[in-house]
Amino acid sequence: MSADQLERRLEYKFVSPTLLVQALTHRSCGVPNNERLEFLGDSVLNCAVSAVLYGRYPRLKEGELSRLRASLVRQDALCEVARALSLKDFIRLGEGELKSGGLQRPSILADAVEAVVGAIFLDGGYAAAEAATLRMLSPLFESVDPKAHGKDAKTLLQEFLQSRRIPVPTYSVVATRGSAHSRQFDVACEVPQLELTTIGSGSTRRAAEQEAASLAYKQLQER
């Protein structure tokens, strides 16, 4: 795919296209690569997300805001952003990293998102980078639960059940799909006492467990 396609998805046109190329170049390709842009983009992301949370939730304390921010800029969340943009179609990897399945690796995908934000910052300034960040993370902002204070789904589910003296859920892998380098896990979350079973999927067992727990927690909240 061409850089023009990615720019349309980002809704941002680079003045210096080489910055975008660098943002999508993994260190396995040599120098220049996206490591420094990743460092810069991480700071921009944190600042932009902090400003949104500060404005949206005036009653939350500093620690609660910090935990919410962490839930939005964590690796799993940025991987969702990368997949929504189909970023793996644009990332440049060295031959060895490519053969080992690097395009499916959550750390590489999340780092590329940060690097792209850093590149936009250098190319168009903070306002442009902030606007791009908010567009990319918009679905995550809409789904964030301020009452959870940034706790992950498994923790929320466990606390919910324990408060009602119900045994904690069990998790088990029910299926694996894909090749060794692009494995997909299906994990069941079961709460027998409530006759509740949900299935989550993810590129790691941990991610699948979190999705299954999130589904279970939502269903219990609706009962």
C-alpha cells in the first residue's frame, strides 16, 4: 500500500514524507529508524490524552486520571489503533524480523503508532499531532469507564465477583488459530455459579483473557 493511503486514514498530509517513512521503519532495518520518533510520540500521546481526561472528568483525582491515561496508552490499546489503521501493511522490517512474524508483534505495532505521532509532531507541530492522536484514539475514549479508574477487565471482574462472595472466574484456551508467527487465541472465561461463559480472542493468551473478562463484566453489569 502507498503512503497516500495511510495519510488518508490518518487524515494528515505530511509536508516531509520522509518523516512518515522513518516512523514506519523498525530498527531491524538499520538507521534511520523509528526509535527516536517513538520516544517523542510517547510524550505527545501522554500529553494529548492527559488534556482530554482532565477536561472530561473534573472530579477525578490525579491518581485516578493517571490510571485512566495508562489504560488508553498501554500497548494493547495502541495495538488496536495500529490494526484499525492497518499499520502492519506499511511498517518496514529487516528480513530476519519479518520472517519471525514481527508484523504481528504487539510491541512493534504499538511503537509504530507512537512513532507516527512523533513524526506528525515534527512535521506539523503539536496541534496537528494532538488532533491526529484524538482521531486515532476516539473509539477508546468513548469506551473508557471512569468508574474503573484504569483497572483492567480481569481485575474489575474479580472485584465484582468477590464483592458478591462469588468464586473468581476460570480461564481456559479453547482454540488456537493461525501460524506460529501470527497465532490467535480463543479463551473462555467461566463463572459457573452464575452460569456465565464468554469467549475472548487475541494475539496473546493474556489479550484474549482480557477480552473474555471484559465481555463477562459487561454482561454482569447489564443483569
